[in-house]
Amino acid sequence: MHTVFPALLRFGDVGLLLLRLMVAIVFAASGWNHLRDPAGRAQSIGMSQGFVVVLGCGEVAGSVGVAVGVLTQLAALGLILIMLGAIQKKVFVWKTGFWGSHGWHYDLMLLIMNVVIVVTDGGRLVVW
């Protein structure tokens, strides 16, 4: 393998930890918003209040698992499913484009970040 900065490779697990923490912050905040005002969120995304509560719980639980490193791959897979649902809604229901304030570029980025977590198991800095 040829790399420009081989000394930085020893920080790969720290990089994966930072990635996991960023993913966790985003999903925890989103999940908290769903749980804080399920009626308002349900209306804004066109889903039932019950679904929004389940979605919020899933986002919060997934964020905890990814951040702490407990069942990291399963937590990230759950978050991937959530992002696939968000992308599906934006593309096929709302007909939004890739870019823009409501585009699905952000959702795809979070999906790919979770794919990295799944295939690396979050690195060595995990609990279990």
C-alpha cells in the first residue's frame, strides 16, 4: 500500500471514533426532535405520530449504540435503514433533488458514514 502520510495510519481508530461520534450527534439530535414534538414532526414529514415516536426512539437508540460502541454494527445498520427511508421519501414522494435545503445529499452522506461503521465495526475503540 502506498500512502502519502503513513504515520497517520496509526490514528485510524481515532478517526473512526470521531466519525461515530459525529453520526451519533446528528441522529441523537434528530431523534430528540421527533420525541420532543411528535405531533409537529408527524405533520411536517407526513407520517403518523406513532411512527414518529418509533423513528425518534430508533434514532436515539442507534446513536447511543454507535457512540458508545455497543452492538455498533447493528446500531449502524438500523440507522442505514432510517436513512434509506428518508431518501425514499425525499426522492419518490416529495420529488426533491439531490442538492438544496431539502435535498437528499445529506441523507446519503449519513448513510455512507454508517456503511463505513458497519464494515469496520467502528474500529477498536468500542465497548462491545
